[in-house]
Amino acid sequence: MKSARRLLAPLAALTALVLLAASPAAADPGPPPNSMASLGDSITRGFNACGWFADCTSRSFSTGGDSTVNSQYLRIRATNPAIDGRNHNDARSGAKSADMYGQAGTAVSQGVDYVTMLIGANDACTSTEAAMTPVATYRANIDAALGRLKAGLPTARVQLISVPDIHRLWAVGKDSGSARTAWSLFGICQSMLANPTSTAQADVDRRSRVRQRVVDYNAQLAQACAAYGPNCDFDDNAVFGYPFTLGQLSSWDYFHPNASGQRVLASVSYAAGFGW
């Protein structure tokens, strides 16, 4: 028995070393950044957060300057005043993962120290289930954008933020007549939100598959961030897992976050980030 224990001890130590070596490197917080840029779609643009079907970048969870939202930018500025006025919103309403390479190029040209990326809602929220971006294509698009950031901004920190759970959106809005009307009138996210009150198995299964596509996107974000190295942080599905309420959505489209929803996004994503 003693002989067996003597053999097992070094084996256990070796196993621990192997596991440690195989684990992804932890995100490197470094000092608070002096400049930042946000990449993404209409969520990052603050669409419908203060105007009728218009961007409202001041209320962006990432780079906005509105105190009611208390964006990541404002939270960083509270500890590092040097970032003041050096916040760039490079997102575009309607963007998909394929647009991230171009947005990354803009961030590179701005020479920023920190980049947030929230993308994927429009890859899954399409007119039909068949029109959703394939998972492999989504990953290739993310890798291309990250490659451009790493080449052009090798010391910058990057936060990849998980795609929100659009099935949750359906769950909190399906019993609201106003939400259902807006979804139908504006053709919003029909891959998930078509026939919102239907309990037919085909509709239940469709919603489940669309949600799974978002889960798969987030898994790819985690893997891509791990491959990027210690300057990248994935939020570990903090935004995906947050239980958003109907009151945190714009009452004009019941899809985009209102100011309250943007504030939650800022708080959740920042808390799951580099820890400045």
C-alpha cells in the first residue's frame, strides 16, 4: 500500500500540472485604459434608448456618457480620468458578426487601449430560422475581427460580451399585447418571435433551436477569447444569463434595451470584465 501511495503522489502532482497548463490564461486586467472603443450592433448604439427608432449613443452601456446608464466608460473614468473624451462608439445598427472585421479596423485606427464587442443578436434574430448565421461562419467572423485587433492593437484589452438570451425576450413579452403588436408590425426577430403565443410543437421546437444557436455562438466566443490570450476576457455568459424584464426593454419595439436595460448591461458586463 505504501508503494502504491508513493506512485500515486507524483502521478497526482503531474496531473495537476497538466491541468494547470491546459487551463486558459486568466484575463490580464493591467491598469485602467486611457481610451476605448465599442464594437457591435444596435444594442451598443443605444438604439431606442432615448429617441423614436434612432441611435442614442450617449446611453450605450459601453461608451455612453449619460449618467443614468453609468456605462463602462464612465465607470473607468471614475478611476482613470485620463480616458475622458476618448470613448469611441464604432458599432452600427443592424450589424452582424460579418461586420466586426471592419469595425475592428476602425478601433485599430483609433489606437485604443480597450475594446468591447457585443455581437450576435442579428445573426440569430432573422426573418426565418433558416436565415440565421451558421455557427462556423459566426466563429470565422469573430476570429477575423480578433485577428485584426491583435495585429493592430497588440497590447489592448478586449472584452467579448455574451449574446443576450433572446428566448428570455420571448418569455417576458409573449403575454403583452403591445409587445406582440410591435414584434409583428416591425417584423422583429421572427426566427424567435413569430407566432409568439403558439404552443404548437413546431413553434416550441423552433424557439428552442434558435436559443441553442445563441448558446452555440456564446460557446464560440468563449473559445475564441481563450485562443486570443490573456488580453481577452469573456463574460462567462453573464449577460446571456441575466434575467432581463419587460420593463428594461424599449416600449417602442420591445426588443432593444431602454435606459434601464442599458444600465443593467453596463453593470453586468463591467462586473464580469477586467476588474478595474
